[in-house]
Amino acid sequence: MYDSAPFFLQFANSIRLMDRDEIAAIAHLARLELGEAELAAFSESLTRILALVGELDRADTAGVAPMAHPLAGLSQGLRPDEVTERNERDRYQGNAPRVEAGLYIVPKVIE
Amino acid sequence: MSWHARTLTELATALRARELTSVELTRLLLKRIEAAQPKLNAFVSVTTEAALAAAAQADRTLAAGSAGPLVGLPIIHKDIFCTDGVRTTCGSRMLDNFVAPYDATVVAKLKAAGMVMLGKSNMDEFAMGSSNETSFYGPVRNPWDARLVPGGSSGGSAAAVAARLGPAATATDTGGSIRQPAALCGVTGLKPTYGRVSRYGMIAFASSLDQGGILATSAEDVALLLGAIAGFDPRDSTSVDRPVPDYAAALGRPVAGLKIGVLKEFFDTGLDPRNARCVRDALAVYERLGAAIREVSLPNIGLSVPAYYVVAPAECSSNLARFDGLRFGYRCKDPRDLTDLYCRSRGEGFGAEVKRRIMTGTYVLSAGYYDAYYLKAQKVRQLIANEFEHAFNEVDVIMGPTTPTPAFELGAKTSDPVTMYLNDIYTIGANLAGLPALSIPCGFVGELPVGLQIIGPHFAEERLLAAAHSYQRETDWHRRIPSGYE
């Protein structure tokens, strides 16, 4: 199999190492429980990804406005604020892990 | 020729002439799906009963003589599209038990047109992957060689169409997820312009990049289906309110005089020389048909992968926040408290690649890093879009390879995510700029198909399809069927 060497990836930038604790902090922000093995694996792969992303520093973006919409000049339309959907709560709650008396059941939040 | 080897267009004619019924066609394909499933794993769900009922209904409509062009024709839906009353998993444990309570607009439109859904195709989890190896339901295999990946994320749709388990399938493309598997499986795939097709009911990955499209065995078939799914949808505020042209009628447009730009950067190092040869041969066919070929350059296109791996994970981390274990989807056992419920439901419900992207997105959007990553990426994205716009002042379409190599082996790129991400190096640019792009088969490396990518300006789908159709009238690569599936 031909080994495809990327034509731009030089990793010229200083590589930012993501350590275990930093990964754990991000995981908590994202509300993801990760095991120790996953924390170690993500330390390595996120370091690699951020090195890839660090290539963006090479671009001269002076005077370039950040893209707001992929179709230039187009903005999203608005519609009248009117009810257009039927109430299908029972149907939607059919997919819920736990429901009682039409309410979604969650662990106690306030003691 | 056997019915399963016919194109959608040919099957439409046969159904109308009553050479076969929709029920016969549906039965025949369901049997092929059943036989191929242990080898390819292309489906998550096969909707046998509903398919036969829809086919019987279609036969009644056909008999009445008032049927529209798509009545009774089979379709496979990528399992990212919500299907009313049918399990919709998005390739994830998170949605393993999710039965969609409504149809995606794409699904509703094809259903209303009388198409018969055969089942839901396997895919990378939440469409995050380029090899179909991230699916909770196991990898899909490439019908040309079962040791190889079909590409991703629409790998199930591409493998199914390539193996002639169905004449066409829906698919989605955020960074190449229609075109890359189309190339690796030897089928025709179109990612339309951003906003051309409604995203309503299409489970969101990166909302500014996601676009639904079609995989089929010919540009003619893609044109037929694009006309049916395109158009404004009040339920998707990013869908564009603009008339839908008659794509099939545009297929006859001649190639003579077409100005084709060949992207210099795409032939730089990294492209397998065997793939490069197939693409150059295809360009020679266009030249023979009277097209004018010239080199164009997009100096910053090499930064499309880095820009994408900021923008797409950022949007994904936000979109996937909805999977919280409360209202639908997976919930962990015996949560201690609400935080534990969130963290364990998400930690157990998502696979490694999805978690990696949520983590990347959370990081680049976190306080203090937003400007350095997200803002910078959106500027680079604009820069790349400007370069495309500039190029399209000079040429009508841009052509080049769809992928750097033919299909690779299962497991070959799973140890390093960045190696996997670089597989989409030629396809991501079109997503960043919102451009339509398609991939058609243009030759083989040994037994493995190679894709030619054609990129156009916004809303130039007619031009892309006409160019692809002209090529397919001159060549028969798109007619090749993998051995064992003839």
C-alpha cells in the first residue's frame, strides 16, 4: 500500500502537549466520563490533532473576515412566530429512558 | 442483464412497461441484501415488511397508470436520516434503541414520490470517520475486497450500491462522506451545494458543513434523485429558497468548450501515482470531448484539513450536547446524581472517535482559546472560499482525485486519527466553501476503483452532472460490478 505523506504537514509549530489532567478537565467540561486508558490515549491523540490544527498559524489572514455563512451574502430567513407543530408528547416520550405521569424522571437535583 | 445490475433509470422504464413489478424487484433485492449482510455488514436495519407493503402499493399506482417517475423504485437510507417509526441509530450505541418519531424531509420527499425503502445503511458513528470502522455495529467491508474498508462515513450506502443490493442510496457529506466512499467503492456520489437539500431530520454533526446527497451507479440516476430531494424546506432555516432545475434535462449539455481547472496542489506529493494516472487519463477523455484544460492553484487548500478539524469538532461538541441521557437515547445504570448521569451516559454511549471530536471541539471553544483556534479557522475557511471563487472566475469546474489512494485495509489507519483525517484531504475544501462536488469512477488500480472528483461553483449541480454524464457515455468504469456480486 502506497504511504500517503501529506503535502503540507510539517509540524513546524511547537507542539502543545496535552497532559492527563488537562484531558480530564476537558472531559469534565464536555460531561464525558473517561477511564484512565482513555485519558492516556486522548492525551496522545489530542496532542497530534492540535499539532495538525497548529498549521493554521502559517496562514496570513490579515484583513480576512471570519466566515459567517458558506453562501456569501446569504443570511438565514425568519418565519412568523406561530405554532406549526402538533403536540406529540406521548410519542416523543416513548423514546425516553424514564418517564412517569408524562414527566421525564432524573436523579434528585435539589436536596 | 439481471435486474439488480440495472440503473435506477432503466428500472423505472421496466416498471412502467410492466416487465417486472415493484414487489418482484423488492423481493429480489431483499434476498441479495440478506445474502450479502454477513460479508459486507452494509445495513443496520432491513425493513422487509414495510418495503413489501410499499412495493405492493406502488404496483397498484403503476397499474392505475398515473405513477410519477420514482414510483416503485428501491432506495436505501443512510441511518443518519430519521425514519418515522423505524429505528434510527446514526451508527451509535447512544441511539441503539431510538425509534424516530418523524421522517427527515429527504425521506418524506422520496416516500411521497413512491420510492420503496429497503433498509437503513451502516455508517461511521455520527458520521465521524473515513473508513466505517467507528460504527457501533461493526465495520462495513468493501465489496471489491472484503479485507478493505469501503470508506466513510457513508460506507454502508456506498458498499450496498456497489454490490448492487439496491440501485441508489441517500448519504451525507460533512468532509467527504459521500465522495470518499463513492471513490473507494466505485460508485457515483454527489454532495450538493450547502443549503440545496434540507437537513431537517438529518442527525446533525457539523451544521455549517453537513449536506445530504445521493449515491448511485450513474450521474443520470443521481440527477433523477437530486431533483426529488432538493429544494427549500421551511423546517431547515439554512435550506435555500431557489427553484430546483430539471437536472435530468441538463444531462445532455455538451462538454465541448467546458473550461476545466486542474488543481496543482492535488497532484503534489501524497497522491498515489497509480491514482494520479487514472485521473490524468480521465482528463484526457474530457480533452478529447473538446474541453479546455488548464492548471489552477489554491495556495491555502492545504490548510483545509486543519481548518476543518477546528470547525467540525467545535460544531459537533455543541450539536452532540443534546445527548444527555434524559429525553432519549442511552442512559447509564444507577446514576448517583445528575452529573454522574450525564458523564456516564455520554462516556458509555459514545465511541472513541466521537468522544475525541467532542473533546477537541470543547477544547478549541474553551475560554482563552476561541480566538486562536475557532476564529482563526473561520478566517482560513473564508480564505479558502475566496480562492475557490477566484478560480471559478477562470474555469467552469475543477477536477482532480477524490482520494489519495485506493481503499486501504481495515485497521490500517485506526491507531493514529490524524492519518485517518488526511484521507479527506481532497474533499474537505468543498465542504468548507459550501460547494457542490461529485465523485465518479475513472479507472482501477488492480481490482480497486479510483474516483475522479468534479467541484463546481455554488448551485452548479447541473454542470457537474452533465460533465459526469458525458464521461460515463464514453467509459464503462461505472458499469463494473465487484466479483461475486455480478
